Amino acid sequence: MTLSAPLVELRDVTRSFPGPPEVQALKSATLSVRAGDYLSIVGPSGSGKSTMLNLLGLLDRPSVGEYRLAGVLTGDLSEDERAAVRARFIGFVFQSFHLLPRRSVLDNVLLPMLYSGVPRQERERRARDALMRVGLGHRIDFSPNALSGGERQRVAVARAVVSGPQLLLADEPTGNLDQRTSGEVMDLFEALNADGLTLVVITHDDGVARRAGRSIRIADGRLTEL
């Protein structure tokens, strides 16, 4: 990887799903995201946002075109190699939090490090540090069910960043939150980006999208930079 290479690069990517009729959920998409960028991808339901997330997160493969991550052509990677890249390189935050209700906040944040190669003796320290970073150091032993929606999303953010990813993908991260709490979560994302984390937020909310340094609109599977 050269210093000038984008962190994320899509080149004429199309993702098709068989029919009949065949559906092109993403059409000839070209996108470049540099390390440290804060990008939003905004569009209505059915516009192709979920397809874009799945491709960027190595959960799916393009039907046509290339996806390079940190200069590496991801189409050449095996499924095991893609899983290893996801574990070490990419963090995910989802609308529905996806926390384990019967495990403590700390246990939820520890979980991804079981698969990311972090030495055992470092895991708890890093999990505690991540929870402090998101303002939840006082909730470490709580159950997720005892937390507010905003606190649960903060736990999800801590879990996403604890392994030290270079890219954070957030899928409708404010979709289950009220306006005030949404603002607090977006403030947290901006602080993480200011610390150097590359951030891509996928949203239907124009207000959330406008907070990003760059914004891409997706409609009928096509990308347009705003």
C-alpha cells in the first residue's frame, strides 16, 4: 500500500441478484475513501444502502468490478481471509445494537477480541479503556437491558472499536434513538473520527448525513456525491 492509496476503493462495482427478473442493487459504483475520512451514504429504503454496507464490510462480493481495501484486491481473498480482515480491520455498528442481554456490558465488549488476535492479558484492559472512551466506565458490570437506548449504542460503539479497526461502518446508528440521544451518538462518532478513525455512516436521515465531511447519495443503486 502506498501512502497515496485510498483506504476504500470501489471501481465500477455492480451487485446483481438473480430473478426473474434480475435485480441490480448496486450499479457501476465508483467510490474512493481515504484514511481519516468521515463519509455518509444517504438514501431511502430500497436504494441499495444495505448492499453497499455488505460489500464494504466484506460480507458480500461484487458481481462485477473491484473492491480494494488498503490497496488489497478483496476479490482474491478466500472466505477465511475475508473473515480475518473483518475481525482485525473493520468495526460494525448497527441500528439494533446486537448486544447479548445475558452478558455484562464488559463481556459484550470483550467478545470480538476472542477472534481478532488480541492477547488474553490485554483484552480486559482494552475493553475497559473502550468503555471509558464512550463514557460508560460506570456501567461495566450492568446488563444491557438495564441501559437506555443511547447507552446501549455506546456499548455497541465500544465493542466496534475495541480491536483497533481502521474502518468503522455504521448502519443506521441512530435509527432507534430520539433526537437528543442521536446527537450524542453522532458527537461520539465525530470524536472517534477526530482521533483518526475512518468512518462511513449509512443512513436515511439527511440531518445525520450532513454531519459528515463528505456525503454520497444513493438512489436506485447509483451513487452521486453531494
